[in-house]
Amino acid sequence: MSQFIASSDEERRALRERRRAGDYSVTNRMYADAHAIDPFYDPYDIPLDELDVTHPTLYQHGTHWNYFKRLREEDPVHFHEDSMHGPFWSVTKYKDMMEVDSSHDIFSSAYGINVRTNPPSRQPPPPRLPGGQTEKGLKMFIASDPPKHDEQRKVFTPLFTPRSLAELEPLIRERAADILDNLPRGEEFDWVPAVSIELTARMLATLFGVPQEDRHQLIEWSEAIGNLSDPDVFTSPEEGWVKLYQCRDYFQSYYEERKKLPPQFDLISMMAHDPSTNDMDPDEFLGNILLLIVGGNDTTRNSISGGVLALNQNPEQYAKLKANHDLVPKMVPEIIRWQTPVIHMARTAMEDTEIDGKKIQAGDRVAMWYISGNRDESMIERADEFIIDRANPRQHTAFGYGIHRCVGNRLGEMQLRVLWEEILKRFDHVEVTGEAKYAANNFVHGIRSLPVALPA
């Protein structure tokens, strides 16, 4: 018996190679149907060399946990010869991820940060370009190496200094209060659009310096980049790109306009006035815009939803929080660890090396599964438990390490902290009344819907 529902190995491989070659006649539905699996199939019944953690269906149904548990136990640095997205190495333990993420001189980001976008494994990559990155794929600063990465990343850091965050906090608190005060009482509603999306959308519009009435358009573009391969959203990735080019055109007008104006304290103005970002070609500009939108929306938004769900699933922790509201600052990083909004990041080995005794060849793709590292019992005590008063709650993999550590992590934490402080002022309980619906996505751990009710 196989975990695959239909199609042969040969058909799946042929479709994958056509898709990787840019053949969009292979539709999203055709590709998904050919690779369809039973997400509830016991991973311990699958031969280890056939285990594939890239299937988005696993994350949609929340059945990925035992896949990673088995890999951590039996082969924490595991080579997938024939995954849904081609050959690559899975790194599933905390300490090994730290090693890879901290060794940017060996493991390059310039060939793509997602297992779907990296080149075929075991093909030596071309030499590094003078700017420290290749020309492959959609360019953005997180998908580049020093010095270009460092030059572009520093453009945005002034918005995330302690002083800037302190100035933003009253605005976040005011908006959180407004959103919460206008929620329905005594009836079921969806927490995701009403609270999680609304708060992050308002903040995104502020950070970009665009009108608040356009905030939901930003969310649509954020979701489009994550749904390019989803057959329920786009017929083909090409169709999704039509949507993303609308995003490029929208922001391009602001970009050109702000080059002519005095510098302002927003992301577009910062790009328009810094020498490292004021002359980007349209695709590189779009790449950085999408990175900032997804970074500012998906991570915080899904942690907001994930926190409500986690507290309902762990009522003893919810009782602990109600008895002591001062636990909120410790609870916030625990929510982020528990949810792990970014499931993985990928790198490409630039030279022959080793990870935990495994020989990695130049050109090999390496995926760091942050969602697995956050359940690694060898580094995190009682890792499979949600505990809001951990002694060291910031010991997690959700933000990455080294030069690519999430630039807006403190802003995300602050939004969560302020929101929960305001929730506890108003509601004795936020009750989850139905099943959470997760995105079929192996990159962003997204909650699409979460039905809840507040006391009447």
C-alpha cells in the first residue's frame, strides 16, 4: 500500500521536471492531483528514503508532526532523492539549523530560500557574482548574500529600533482597542479576518505609507505569493503572477513619487532615498516589496490566530494567563514558537561541507525545517507542550539566526503583546467554537479560518 492516491512515480517525475522547466501547461490542478497523497498515512509505515515532508497537504491537515519526529529520531540530516520539488537535504534538529543559518559563507541564500525555487541538487552552482548574489529567481534582500544583503537590509532597520517601536506602540494599542471594541458579542465569527488580518493590515499600510483604504489589497498580494501553486486559487503560477504584477505597478508609482520628495519615515521612502535601493529594476523592487508585505503580514497574523487556538487547546495555560496577566510578555514568544509561522528556509551549499557527519556537496539544496526545530526535545524542554511561563521562551527557531534573522521580529512581538493586553482588559474568554482551517502550504504555516465567540 502506498501513501500516494494516484499516478505513477514516472508520471510525477515527468510533471515535476516540466514544471521546474517553466512549462505552465502543467496546471496547478494537474500537478496537485498527480502528487496527491493520503495525509493521514502513518509516516512510520513509509520507507525512510521515500518520506517527503514537502507535501502541502500535510500542513493543511496538521499531520506533519510525526514526519518530523521520525526524521529527528532516525535521520536528522536526511537526503530526499525524489521529493515533490526535487532532491534536497532536510535539516530537522535545532543545533544543525543554527549551524546552517549562521554559516552564510558556506550556505548561500542567493539561489532561492524555498525548496520550490532552488536549482536541482548536486549541480555545482555558478561562482558568486561581485554583488554577492545570482540572477536566478525573484530578487529580494533575504534571497541574497553579503555585501548586497547587508546593504539593503540596513535600509529598513531604522523602522525597527527600540525608539521607533516605542513610538509605534500607542498607535498599535489604539487600533487594537478599536478592533476589539467593535467585535460581535454572543455570536460566532471568524477571528482571522476580524482581528488577525485587520490589525496587521493597518500596520502594513502605516509602514508603507499608503492609504488605509488600500490595506486589504496588501493582504491579497501577500496571499497571492503564498498561493501561486494552490489549484484552489490559481489555475497556474502564471495566473498568480498577473496579480503580483498589479502589486508592482501599485508601489512603483509611490516609489517614483517619493524619489522626488524629501525623505519620510516609511519603507517606500527609505528605498527611494538609499543608494543601495533607489535604482532597483522592477522585478527586484517587486521582490523586496513582497518580502516586506509577507514578513509584516503572514508571521504576525498567523501568530495572533495561533495564540487563540493554543490557549483553547491548553485550558490550564489559559487559566494561568487569566490569573496573572503579567505573563503576556513570556507568552508571546511561546506562541510564536508554537505556531512557527515560517515552516522552512532553504539554502544552497557553495562548497563541499558536513552537517552532523553527513557530507553535503557543492550545489546541494538544504532546507532548515524551523517547525521541526521548535519541537526538538534535545534543545527545548517539553517541546511538544504549550507552556506560557517558560524560563527561556525566546529559545526557538521561528525567527532564524545569523544575518538573515527576521528584521521585524520585535515589531511582531510587540503587536502580539499589545493585542493580548487589550484582549485581557475586555474579555474573560475568547472561545474557539469550531475547527481551525490551515493553508495547504509548506512555507507559511497559515491559519485561514478560526471560528470563535465572545461572551455576550
